[in-house]
Amino acid sequence: MKIVLALGGNALQANPKDASANSQLITCKETAKSIVDLIQEGHTVSIVHGNGPQVGQILSSIEGGHKFNPKVNQLMPFDVCGAYSQGYIGYHLQNSIETELRKRNIKKSVGTVITQVLVNKNDNGFQNPTKPIGSFYSKEESEKLAEENGYVMKEDAGRGYRRVVASPKPLDIVEKDTIKSMLNAGIVTISCGGGGVPVIDQEGEIKGVPAVIDKDFAAEKLAEIIDADMLLILTAVDRVCVNFNKPNQKELAEINLEEVDKYIEEGQFAPGSMLPKVEAAKKFVQFGEDKISLIASLENAKDAIKGSTGTRIVNSKAASKEIAASEE
């Protein structure tokens, strides 16, 4: 089976309070075991990961240096920070997966692609940026940054002012042919890190823009492009729930598109948390009747694919075919 694997933050930083590179490497070594489990089962795996804490840390470090010495420490464009994070997270995942493959005597290469993801320059997200990034500033500092650098600065819950950027939807992946070629050659790919570096097509020129693409939507776009069989979104929970944290909480083993729409309309999934995962899962299933999306925990990924855990999102017709086949 060809699987696009979207790794949540817990796959990179087990301890949210420790965002150090060493902590990330230790977590990646554990994450690699679950990934190699799938490879060992014979699946073709293409990995997408988040970068929220990491890119924020990169940006805050640069901004802190700039505050200390503006003449020496120039601010780095946000698209460059995104590429920076793709490189170092990709290195940790690549190193950890390669090490685990060697331990199991599996001869397979792993490669990271610094990925540019095309977005619409007229995406509504650019009209009202809402995604906070980087350091906190005073009102005076924020006004100066807005004037000097064109940043959009907004007050953040009484803690100060932060830069905000857009979160546009992905349209295409610039390096898609490279990723396809690597997969066809049997290489485990790591791409679209942090949702990819957002770029626009400006009269034939590919130009980076300050924005953040949701990594689950980028993973879904990749799954469409490579014609994957499954979009596997790994998170911290075993199954998606409705009535979450209420006495009538219910785990969902399988839901079809009609049920997904019903639960979304009811507001069952938290924005910025489970909602984008469910929406990305839904979009991939709509790509084809035989496509399956699966949301599960990292630790139980292999069992989820076999059907013993996780939440499957399926097309209604596809679900009917599976039920009919199981009854034969």
C-alpha cells in the first residue's frame, strides 16, 4: 500500500516544554520505530511533518539576536526560516529512520526534499492574516517592525504583540516530480515539512511568501499527487471522538463523508486541532471512491492500518463495498 504519513507534533517533541534539538532527535528515534514498522510490512511510505515549535524557535532566536544587535543580526525572511526548519527536522528524521532500517537489516534509502508548495496569491488568508509566529513585542516595538518591515502585528491575549501571517490552502507541489521519482526508486521520502515553503507564481517567477500551510492539508495534496492509497494522519490519540471530554464521549472507529459533514456542522472538532485533520482526511477520500483516510496514534499506526484501532474516514460507496466483502 502507498501511504502518505502526516506526523503530528508529538512525533517530533515528546516533551512540549523541551524544544531543544537533542530532545527532538531522541523523540525522532522513537518515531522511527513506528515508521519502519510500516516499511517492514511492505508499505511505500512518504512522510510529511509539522514544524510549529521549531520554526517559531528559529524565528525567535533570530529576532532575539536582532534586538540585541540590529546591525549584525539581520532578520531572516519567514520563508527562509521554513526552509531552515525543513532541513534540520528532515535530517533528524532521516538519520533516525536510516538507523532503524539498518538495525533491522532493511536495505532502503531515505531522502529529504526541501519542498516549495504553491499557493494562490489571492487566497483569502492573505487578506486577514491570523497565524501568530515568533517573539512577543511591546506596542512601540510592534509599530516599528510594521513600519520598517511591513509586518502585520496583532495583540496576543494580553501577552504583547506578535507577527501574524496567512495560512493559505496548498494548490500544488513544485518538487512533485522529484518526490515521485524518489518513491518509484524505492526511497522513503520526507517532504512538505511544516506544510512546505509557501510560494506564489509571479509572472513565471516562483516567489516565497510569509505564510504557514497546514501540514495536514499539504499531506493531503501530496497524497493526491502521488495517487496514494491511504492518508495516515498520526496524532496523540488512538481515535477521533465526538462529545470530547464529556460524559457521553464516543470514539469513532469508522465514519463516512456524510457523517463527517454532520459532525463538522455540529462543531464536534476543535479548530486548529482535530478539525484540520478531519477536513484533510475528508478531502482525500473525496479524491476517489477507493481512497481511505486514517487518523490514529503514532504508537499504534501498524495496528490501525490492520483495522484494530484508529478512525477510518471512507467514501460511503467504498464503505459499503468493504462491508459487503466482509459479509461474503
